Amino acid sequence: MLHKILIPAAMLAAATFASLSACAAEGGLNDLQIAHIAYTAGEIDIANAEQALDISKNDEVRTFAETMLRDHQAVNEAAGALLKKLNASPEDNPTSQSLLKDAAETRARLAALTGEAFDKAYAENELAYHQLVNKTLEETLIPATENAELKALLETGLKTFRAHEQHAQSLVDEPR
């Protein structure tokens, strides 16, 4: 059953990020769109963490969710401060909209689960999500970013998100 939930979510996210990579490669993203995509990805993980805290009773899963909430809020706050300093506003775009749609569908599927089934599905979703986001940051968004301060923020975020990926991997690998 979990594969029926997670495979479509992973495929949707992969398709979104694949189209994003093609768009960036063609020079189709500017820094304000990149900032919006990165911010949106963080907001998605904040919402995922809030869902996990509402549903999970597992201490390890809850600790992970609290880490996601804290770290992604901090990165998004730093991004907001940078945009304010630059007197700029992030630009909504089809990639951000697609990410939000896909994430809402995934959270709806996860909401139908409880107990160990939820914990396992949440951990697997977080692992797949961080793998995709990290790859996209490293290979597409960071190289396409022109503003040095935004690029530095994305690079710092990537270091944090790699740690999240490892943490999610440990949740997936450990029996609950």
C-alpha cells in the first residue's frame, strides 16, 4: 500500500524537478523565480513536518519533524530577510505551483494513514523529497543563480538539507 502512495508522489516530484531542470538549462529561470521555488520547497517541508507532528506518536519521527520545522523555517526566514534587503519579491511560477499541488496530494494520501504505516510513509516521502530537492539545488538552481548572496544562501541550505536526507535515510533504514 505504501508504494501506491509514495511512487506517484515521487514520480510527480521528479517530473516537476525534471521540467525545472530543462527550464533552467534553457535560461528560463531568473533569481526571483529560483528564490520562490526554494522558498516553496521549504514551505512544503514545513507543512509535511506539521502533519507528522499532528499524526505521529513515534519519538524518532517527531524529533525528525521538529528538526524539519526548525531548519526550514530558519532558511525561509533568512531568504525573506535577503529579499527584503535586496528590495525584491519572489516570483511565483509554474514550478512552484506544481510543487504545491503535488505536495498537497501527497499530504492527503499520508493523512489517510496512522501509526507505523504513517511513520514509514512519512520517512520514505521525506527521503525521496530531500534527494530530489538536493539534486535540483546542486545541479540546477545553484548554478543558475546569478546573485551571489542568494547563491550563498542556497549553498548553505543545501548543506543543511543533505543532513536532513541522511536523517531521513536513517529513519527509513531503522525498524520502528
